[in-house]
Amino acid sequence: MPILTIKHITTYRYNKPVAFGEHRMMLRPRDDDDQKVIEAELEITPSPKQLAWSRDSFGNHVATAQFGRRARELRFVSSIRLDHAPRDFRATDIENSARTYPFTYAPEEWPDLECFIQPLSPDPAIDLWSAAFFRDGSADTHELLGDMTRTIRRTFKHVARHEKGIQAPASTLKLGSGSCRDLAVLMMAALRARGIAARFVSGYLHMPEDDDSAAGGNTHAWVQVYVPGPGWVDFDPSGGVAGNGNLIRVAVADRPSEAIPLQGTWFGTAADHPVMKVAVKVTTAANTGAWDCGDIGMVNKRAEDGNEETFLRRAAGRSNG
């Protein structure tokens, strides 16, 4: 199993010193069967007067920081070493009773799955689009999920969209494009409308070191589907692949708003609005070494692919920052 290192730096710079309210962070990857955190360090500047760790209802790691002094810069540096075990999605792993859709989840599974089956943004256009994957109302489960994932990759344009929030699935259909978060929500909406449990995943994409376009890694979003037998399986509609091969989970949730990597408030005037810079690098153990922000391409934007949802709200006046 490869050992991966992840460094994620988010920096906010203000025109003058401002005060900070509570900040909530979801930056530490999950400890699942196929990925285990070996080491984790979170550096925050200025140092918070209090930093508390907890788990939410989905088992995600959540850090909450309280600050006591003003500053012109707020910086978060998350450093992770992770044991990662790639896992494929094989038809033979699916229970016989679920190899063909429609299938029924076991009664004992319903309490844990109910929130992931609730309809997400119902719309006739989504049902019409997804009907092609459910021929005569039935389908081979393995083929259905793989085909939907690959079709979204092939027929939709993956774009960087830096606006806050998620594009409505019907809008994604109409535009034929969206960020990784938008494409994930489209797939979730289509599956849930058919009674298939699907949840949103926020995390990191590990790219090959020779892929200069991604600088070795990026924040990312995709879908997990609950399949009787293998359980929760990763599907990346932006990449058109099934399985967790290059995916590192940080947070899972029934909706994207519950898996925001970083959110908080600051106190100041509209003129103090911050400039945000993001840097992410994911490498294998053999390729790790000394590096700094210059190595990972610090950028003045919300994110490379629209997944860096960092909601900093200006508390004075309750306007969005």
C-alpha cells in the first residue's frame, strides 16, 4: 500500500488587521478501511486561543478554532501522511440480490442509508436524462454505475467555477458543464431519484507526478454509492473512473454544504475583503522531500477546480467574504 503525503495551504490576506470569529475545518482525511492517517499536523497563523477536534455524525474529523487577536493574514497549513490502499469496483463483489437493478437494501441497512436516498433536487429533466441508463426500468448494477460515471466524463465539460455553492443539477444538464462538485451532485441526484444510496465526497485527487497541469494533486469532489457487497464505492464522474485509485477522502456527507473544507467569519469593513491563495500537493513517499509554497504553485483564486469551498463570511453586516 503506497504512502502518500498531502500538503494543503490556504492563506487569506487583508488590507489591515481584522478580527476573526470561529473557523471550522475539515482538512484531515478520514480513517477508512482503505486509507489510514499515519501523521497529521495542522498549523494556523495567528495561533488560535483554542483548537478543538471532534467527529460529526458522518464520522468526519472536524477542527474548530477560536481566535483572540487581530491580524492582516490568516494561514492554514495541513500536512498529512496517509496509508492508501487502491480498491477497484468488481462485479463479482456485488451480492447476488443486487447485481441487477432494481434491488432492495436490507432492512438493517435502512437506518444508516435513509438520508443518502432522500431525493436531491428532483427534476423531470434529470429523470429523463438518467432513463437511458435504466433500460426498461432495469439494468446490470455494475454496468449502470460505470456507464453513468463514464458518460458524465465524456459528455460534460469539466470547468473551473469559482462561485460559491453548487450548481443545480438541472442547470448542469442544460449547460453541459460544471465543476467537479456540480458533476458529483448531478450523479447523486440521478441515482437517488431511483432509490440508490449516494453521498457526496470532498477530498484530494492524486495526479501522476508527470502531469504538470495538476502539479501533483488537487482538491476534488466525487460520489460514493452504497452497493450491497462491497459497501460504499467511489465514483468520480469528472474523471470517468470507478474505485478510489487516485482519490483521498476527507469528508463524506448527504449534501455538499456539510463537507466544506474551511469556513468561518471575520470582522471588518467591505474594503478589507481578503485575497485568498490556495496551494495543494499530493505525492508518494518516494517523491517527497523539502519543498515550499513555490513548489506547489500558490494561486490567487478560490481553487483549481471549484472544490475549494472556503466560506469566510464578514460578520459585520453579515455579508459574504
